[in-house]
Amino acid sequence: MNNPTESPIYVQKDGEILLIVLLYVNGLQIIISAEKEIADVKADLNRTSKITDLGHLHYYLNIQFIMVEGHFFSSQHRTMIHV
């Protein structure tokens, strides 16, 4: 399902698995709820485009993402202390 108001966001839900792909300038952020499925998504993308895996997401658009026990949490603390 594509979000009609935010075209650079692609969302797909298949049972318990949630996939979100964010397109920003010349990069993609892939967020997926099942770690084992990420390899399949990257292989599919690599068939049509050359991709580079930069590892786990830490910051995106000045929002910090933290993984704790397999769950992602977001924080704008860094942004707020500079305001």
C-alpha cells in the first residue's frame, strides 16, 4: 500500500510482518519487523539496482533510532537539546 499523501513511503503488511520503505533524496531506509526477512528484501532490490547495506539505522532526518531487545525506539532528544 502506498501512502497517497506521502509518495516516498511504501508500506506492506503480510500477516505479522510489516515492511516500510522510505525514499529520501538518493537513499532508501528499509524498516521490517522480521530480521530474517530483510535478506529477502535486499536481494530483491539488488536484482534491479546496486545497493549498499549501511547496517542498522541510527539517525534519519534528525531522529535517533535505538534498538533495544529487537524493538526500535525513536527519540528527538538530540534535536531538542540544540533548540
